[in-house]
Amino acid sequence: MRQGLTLVARNFRTRLGEIDLIARDRDVLVFVEVRLRSSSAFGDAAASITHRKRARLAAAARTYFAMIGHEPTCRFDAILLDGLDPERITWERNVDMA
């Protein structure tokens, strides 16, 4: 929110998937996935967003569009936390969901 986004919803859940945060960045709807890895034993936070997870996020977004009755301009972002060190937080904008 410090970056100018306005929160719309948290933990939007459907039977197809969940979106951690939905926000507005001016006229763009932003779906945000938040990933925390406390250990790199199985890869970093970015690696934890698998193809299957991306498909579930896209399906949840389509459900959200159906709920609001239209498909606004949107993007997918990822907040990546490798540990709880503030220096290791990365905000990836416009992540490819394909």
C-alpha cells in the first residue's frame, strides 16, 4: 500500500484457487501472490510459483471477473520473501501467468 496501491480484497477464495491480495493501481486491477520461503532447501520464493499455481491464480481471477461482471485491465504481481529480512523482499510486477 506504501507503493500507492489501494486494497480491494484479501484472500479471495474460490474452489479453483486463491488470490492473496487484489488491489488497484490507478485504473489497473492487480492480483498479488505473496510467497515466503524461510529456507532455500527447495528453491527460492519465485520458484515456488509453479505452472500449476499460475493456472490456479488465473482461474481464480476469471472467477473474480465473473463476480464483478466485467474484465478490467489487470496484471499479476508477486511479492517474494526469501526469509523475513526486509532487504530480501522483491516485488515483481506484471508476472507472466502463461
